[in-house]
Amino acid sequence: MKFKVAQFILVIFIVAGCNDRQKIADLTTQAAEAMANENYEQAIKDYSEVIQLAPQDAPAYTARGDAFVILGKFEEGIQDFNEAIRLDPKNYLAYQLRGTAYYGDHQFDKAISDLDFTLEHQSDDAITSKLRGDAFKLRGTAYFWKNSFTNTIADLTQASKYLPDDYEIYEIRGACYDRRTDADKALSDFNIAIQLNPEATRALYGRGRIYSHAGAYTNAIQDFEAVLKLRPQAVGAENLLAWLLATCPDDQIRDGKKAVELATKACDMTKWTNYAYVDTLAATYAETGDFDQAVKYQKQAASMDGITDDNRTNVQNRIELYLQHKPYRMSKTPNAYD
């Protein structure tokens, strides 16, 4: 999740007594242009020269920290934001950007704390509307990774008021509703995300899952195929499409040969470490009538780490099913969360 601050810091305030104001102004303009052109290394170099000439200039640290964060150098960014805040405790933008850095570094509690501070003190007006929207979005996403879904939904709903065309807000909130097994609201959000961006792969994937569980198999296949067209390495979609083509109760949907190809690719991409993908591969071979391979891979899946208690019995039961030369079929009863 990138956040460029160059458009908010176009002028560096020059400290009193500096002997080279023009050079600092030129460097600042050059750095802002580098940020706009996504030349972040150059921007860092330029802002570093500004800091050498004006070491008490908080906005320069803020801007350089933003460039570090965009490059994924979160520790360096946090150090710059710390200095910016030390120099100017009311630099609320630095708090927000430090929250972004903490989020990128998976320090979600610290990210939430900084964003709390930002949202409490930042003005709510037209100038800062995008900033507030970004802050609500980021804090909501941090809450999502902490499985605090009520807070996620509240923050993303606020974010949507400031950023109504941001499809990611609806993708994330849809995923949150999905986790809470609220299929109707999840589907609504995924539809909005896809309307805003037809290439919203997370929304397409999430909607495909809901369609599959609800018995809308053709729609599910279309969504999974759309994901794979956009992201050929989307292993989750690869696996779910293979599972659907192998185990669908609708005879017109199943395609064992294609399912084997998809499932094998999913296992290869994950280096055969995911029991669920090996479980799918076994089901695809059962659909083709190759029950020796089905039993082989089902036993392999049953012996692997990571199986949840809820799934262990099902995985083991499928061994007996394949030994009887019977393929596995999903339930014919539509259920959004079976």
C-alpha cells in the first residue's frame, strides 16, 4: 500500500540563518519532481542534501521517509519520521506516514496507534480529505490483519466516504464480511470493487469462492479464469478452479483432464508443501478414473502438516472413497459456507 507525500510537501521551510536558501529550494523542487516521476532513489539523494544544509527541517525528513517507505525500506523511513516528529511534534503527516511504515513492517499495533493519533488531531476538510481517507483505509486494513473485523468494517466504511472510487476499500471490506460468513454483504462489496476496477483480482477471487459455495458454478469458473488471466501465478485460484472442475456435482461442469493440469501446477508452485493442494490433486485424478494416483496423493495429503481438525476427517475419509473407486463430489445443496 503506497502513499506518496510529494504532492503535500512541495515547499521545504528553510530554517533561519541558512546561507544557501536557493540551493535548498532547487533541491526541494528537484526532489519533488523525482518523487512524481517515481525516481525514489534520486529523491532520497536530493532530500538528503537538503537535510545536510538544513538539519532542523522536519518536512525534509518527512518527505525522505516517504520515499524510503515506497521502496520498502521501512526501518529507514521510521527513523526519518521519528526525527521529523521530534523536530515538529505537530507534524501529523509524519505520524500518518510512520503508521504506513509500521504497517509495511507488519507492526500493526504501532501502525494503529499512529493512525489513531493522526485521525484524532488532523483537520477534517477538503484539503485533508484524501489523507483522512487513506488513514481510515490503512487503519482498517491493519485491524483486518489482527482479525478485528468490527473495527475493520467501521474504518473502511469511513474511508469509503472520503475515497468512494477506491476499489481496494471494497475488496478488503468484502474479504472481512467473507471472514464473518456474511456472504450477501461480501458479494455486494466484491461487485462494487469489480465495477470500479474490472481487474480487481482479490474481488474476483472472493466472488468466485462465494459463487462456488452457493452453487453458481459457471459464474465461479468465469471469475477464477479471469483471475488466472490477470495473474497466471495466482495459486489459490488455480487450486479452487481445479477443485471445482473435479468435484462439481454438475456433470456438465467437470473436466478432469484440465483439473489435473491446474492442480499439478498449484502443487508445483507451492513446492508440494500445501496439503489442501495435494488433496485437490487427488480429487482430480479420481475424476479421471485414475484411482491409484488418487489414493497415492490422498495418503500424501493426509500425512502432511497443517491440516486443521475440521478438515482432517474429510481428508482421511476420501482415502476410503478412492479405494472404493468412487470420485468425490461436493454437496448439491447450495450453501455459501459449507
